[in-house]
Amino acid sequence: MSESREEQALKAYIRLLKSKGANEESLKQREDFLLKLAFRHEEELSENCVYRKAVENLLDEVDRSFWPFCLSVTREYYPFWANDIKAIAALNSEHAFDFELTTWQPTDINLKKVWESLDKQQFELSETWPMKAYIHGLRQEGASQAIVDTRIKLVKLLLIRLKEAPEKTPKIYRIAVDSTYALFDKKETRRLFLAVVREFYYFWIGAPEASSYIFIENSDFA
């Protein structure tokens, strides 16, 4: 009997993790979680949407304290599920997996209080520069002022959570993103937040081609 797409993807993912030195406990934890993903391949939906919906549905059944781990694993697994050979090759060649527990986490916040005070927050030049560049990029793409204001507010929230980070690395950025994602109650807001932080990341690292990653209507998960 032939294996399903998901079975093949999971085996390939676990096989790569083993080659990168993951221990049995880490492998089992990831495998047990991914086996719970249930995909419904509606013809009218893109692959990104199918994957996103499956992840969102599973997160609804998981305690929010566990969400950062879930998001990290589903981010790793997506290229295998989508059979994205180039992305898998990149994962294989880079130090993309970290099986050690990360001690740093952003300080817990009251989202309502912080959200209401975002416009009064002070930011360093190293923070305002990428924000200004992102605003410029959004406007070049034809974003309305309302869209710009909303997205920059989400960016400010993320930057506040990054203020006490010990270093500026992709891993730290992802940790801040995943922990902030769990603060939002509405799925629509969580989707928008992920779209915004994916775009803003390239401005945060100062990538020359950062504006090319802006897609105003993007709400896909992966």
C-alpha cells in the first residue's frame, strides 16, 4: 500500500532531524505533534491555506503555552509537506535546527495595556530605521494609511518584545514572533501578524531587497 503525502513528508522530516543530531525524545515529541495535523485538501484552497488551516485547527486543541513549540515545528515541517526541494536543501545545508532549549523568552505582557500605549513608546534609532523603511515599502506598494498604521503597530509590538533580547539573530526573532502570536485571540489578527512579521524581518536585518517581500494581501501561514 502506497504511503500518503503526509506520511512521506513526515518520514523525510524525521530522517533529516536524525541526521542533524536530534535525540529520540525530541524526535518523538515532534512526530507525535505532527501526526495530529489533519489536512482537508479543498480544491479551491492554495497549499499554504490548507496547511495554515490544519495548523490553526490543531492549535485550538493545544494549550497556548505550547504554541511556540508548535509553531517552530510546523515551520520546520512545511517544506517537507509542500515538497519544496530547494527549501529542504537549504535546511540541510544551514544550521536551521536547534534542539537545545532556549533560555530567553520575551517578558510576559498585558496585550491590551501595551497595545493602547504603543504610540507613546520610544524606540532606538536601530528600531526606527527599519520601521521607516518598511513604511516606505508599504507606500510604494500602494498601501493605504490605515493599512500602514495597523502594520506598524504590530511591528512596534514585536520590537517591544525584542528589546531585552540578548542578541539579534533569526532564532531570537522567531522566538519573539511565536510568543507574541499566542497573545492574539482572533485568528484573523494572528494571520495578519504573521504576514507582517515575515515582511518586516527583511527590513529588520537590513536586506537590500526587503521591499520585494511585501505582499499587502498576504495572510498565508507558511
